[in-house]
Amino acid sequence: MHLEVDEDLCTACGLCRERAPDNLEIDEEEGVAEVIKQPTGGVENENCTEAVDYCPTGGLTADPAELAENAA
């Protein structure tokens, strides 16, 4: 899985950070979320998928090509 943050859509609400604290944090200076570590499988993938689903603005996405590639 490969996460990306669209800084134009992100409002730094923190929901993603709550769901995937090992992978995402809020950059207070920039006012956006940032990926601090790409998920490496298992629980991290589950948490990051939940973070993407919970993002109210659609500013956090998982690259489907990377998902398929990592699953192989």
C-alpha cells in the first residue's frame, strides 16, 4: 500500500492520525497531514485503509496500483 496526502484537500482534522499513528502525523506548521512511514502490511495496512476511509475530505488516498503490486 502506498499512501498519499493531497495538501489541497487536507484540513489537518487529525482523524487519519487517530487511525494510523505509526504512519501519519499532522504537520502543525503546514496545517496538513503527512505520511511519516508507508505501511508495511498487516495491521498497518488495516489501520491506513481505515484512515483513508475516515478522511472527511478525501485528502488521504491509497494508490491502487501499489496495493496490487504489494499483494503479489
